[in-house]
Amino acid sequence: MSVQYGKVISLILQERFGPVVEKVGTYLFQYGTVPLLYIKKNTNLPLSKVKEALCILIKYRLVTFTPNRNANVANYTLQHDQVLLTLRYANYINLIKKKFGNECEMIVEELLQRSYWTASELILKVIERFKKDHNKAVTILSLREKFISLVNAQYLIRLPYSEEDKPVPNLILPETDQFVIPQFELKQMTLVQSGKAPVDSLPDRGVYWTVNFDRFHQDMRDKLIVNAFTKKFDENAGEFVRLLLQQMYIRTTPWAEVSNPVPVIEIRDNVRKQATHQHLLAFFDQYVSVLEQDNSQLIRQGGEAGGGSLQIFLKEAFVQFAWETVEQIVLEKFDSKAARIFRLVKSKQYIESDQIQQLAMIPAKEAKRLSYQLLEENFLQVQELKKSSSTGPNKSFTLFHIDINQVIRMILELCYKTLYNIMTRKNHERLVHKRIIDKKQRVETIIMGMRVQGAGDEQLADIEEMITPPEKEILQKIDLTMKKLNSVELEIDETIFLLQMYLLYQ
């Protein structure tokens, strides 16, 4: 693992859990799988603190444990990829809100905060939050249906649990048991809600649920593919691809490289049922023809029987997306001539320096400078070959080529470095303006309390004037800066996700 990646992991752990957990997590990241006493010895932390930190990390499925050779000692391993996922929590919540509504959004938010919970307790907590935060009454029955819809869509997954009714986060249930709907006793839940029965009396005690990140990543992957077709063609083409991917899941495993053939008639029927894209329905055959004949060849005919069928090539899609991303980075980092050289080397696979100058139509001196600049930044690699019958200075020649896997990993490193810088900058902004931010929060708390007590507009205005105009101006600048940093952080994470998808399919 790289140094930059380690810095990002340490910063995430520090922000989310504090310095003790960060110290334990960083040690596990650096040294891999280690037992408890090694962690204590090398972190110089009290044993109780190390145990507490490990308990927290295990609860949030950020650390797993396996028995040592003698089966009496546990070895602990940090799941660094899970740590990085905490940056995507806002994306997961937003995705659920758009797809299922506010109730499901709050269910997922509570689970992300607590890592796991029983279905009944989770529903009761969400009802309590709706009353407190939104002053809105939500019934147990409606939330039960929302919970079941999330389980059926596989956004929530059951955790295995031990005989003591404690979940075991580092084990996996058999696939047939992962999405079994829990039993709900509405009468008993009502008694618990009113305080007439203890929480332990709920029938699903010991059946714990957590968020299924894999399912969210399928949606994020599909969104990238749909957006690519929308940008290249139009919104109707994007909707066609979305429906194709939706039908793909019926007959293909989610992470297959190539989908099984999907009948075109099924997609047409879905377009007709939705009745939201009349233009797509009117020119359906033309859209099928255009997508099949597109030079990207991501959608191809899978057969002609029954009106024809289509296949989508997911692995090939992310190969093309990765190349496009790298080419765009070369263009932004250098210039259009460097991007032209990069594309030329890609098309020829192996090419001599003299050929680059001739075919790229760039002056020899500039072509040589740009080629070696790309080489220095690891976007190009060289391979030296010897001439079998030559001696002297010309006994070998050099070929430029691209090792795309190496380039992708190098760009991932740049992304982690950028991510670390953004997160550090955000922390710096909070620290520098801590006094004024705390003052704003205190004023907002006072205003909220007075509103509850029925205070008038004049009284509230007097409280708001506690923040002076210069302070308001500073707060506006802070908000603008934080919004920009958050926006860049989301874009960087999207690039990281795309590149990770490429490596996954390799």
C-alpha cells in the first residue's frame, strides 16, 4: 500500500473516531495482520485503550480478526478499503433518498451511523427522529414496508450472529439467508414504543442488519455507464441503457464482464409502461440501431430470435472510460500536443521516437521534449530492443509504449494525494475560524430554543444581530470555500471509483 493512501486512511480514522483509534488503525495499515500485544507494544497505548479502539473498528467492520496458529490468539487486520468508503456515505444516503424517499433515507443514515441494528429497534428510532426533527408522525406499518422494500432491493443485508446474540461482522451468511425478511410484531413494537415493554421483548432480537455497500456500488457503476451514453447521444439513449441494465440483473450476475442477451421487446415494453419517454418509444428501432452501430461497441446484438436481443460489455466499458480519463488528465496536465502523442502511442502500441515526430505532425524538438516529459511523469514507458546484426552506437533502438495498469495506479496515487490535501485544507479552515463557527452554532441553538418557546420575530432578530456584518461576511466566505472543497472531494471520489472499477474488471 502507498504512503498517500495511508495518509488518507489515517486522516479519515482521525476525523471519524479520534486519535486513539487512528493510531491503532495506522499501525494495522502499516504492518498488516498482527495480534493484540504487538499493537499495544508498538503504539505505546494502554491495553484497555487498544481493546476499546479494536472494538470500535470491529463494530464498524473496519477490522476483521482470524485465529492464530495455536487458535488461542486473534490476529487483527484493517479493512482499508472499507475505511475509504466512509467518504461515500453522503452519496449512499442521497442515492436512497432519490430512489425511495425520506423514510428510507433516514433508515440508511441510522444504519451507517451505528453499523448494525435490529429491524424493530431501527424502525422505532426512525419514528422517534421524525417526531423530534421534522415534527411528523410516521406509522410503524409504513416504516416496516419501507424497510422490507430496502431488503428486497438488497440495500440492506443480514449479519451473522453468535449464540450470545452478538453480530459477527467478519463472517458472511449463506446467500439464501442474507435477505430473508425479519418477523415484525406490530403489537409488541407499539408496547415498546410507549414504554410498556422492554426492548429485549422484541421478536427479532439478535437478527442484525447492516448496509450492503456492494449493492450501492452496482448503482454507482450503472450511473457512470448511463451518464456516458447520455453525454454521447441524448437523454433517451441514456434511459434505454438504464432499462437494459435493469433487465440485465434478471438473467446475469451483477459483476459479470458481459451481460447475457436481453430481449429488445422487454426494453420496449418497459418504455411503454413508464410512459415518460415518448420520443424514445416513437423512435425505438432507430435508437437500437444507433447504439448497435456505435464505434464504442459497448452494446452489441446478442441474437435475432424473438425480435432480437442485446448484450452490454461492462468490462470493455470501463476499459474505455479509463482510457478517456487518462487522456483527459494528460490534456489538462500538459497540453493538446502531449495528448496527441499519448493517443498516437496508444493506437500504435509500440512506436519509435522518430515515428512520433512524423505521425503526430509536431516539430521534432518539441515532440521529443513532450515524449520524454510524458515518460518522466510515468504516462509513457520505454522498451529497449537490440538489433541482432548491428554493432556500435546504433546497436539498439527504443520503443515508447503505454502500460495502462501502471498509469491507472499512478493516477490513483495522485487522486489520494489530492484527496488528502482537500481534507487537510477543510480541517485547516475549521481550525482557523473555530471561534466564529462556534459562535454561529450557539446563536442558531438559541434561536431554535426561542422558536420552540414561541418567541416573536423582533426577539429573534435581536438574537441574530449578535453576529456582526463583518462576521457574516467571513461566514459566507467560509461556506463558499467549504462548498468548493466538498464538490472537488466528490469529483475526486468519482474518479477513484471509476479507476477502481477498471482494476476490478481486470
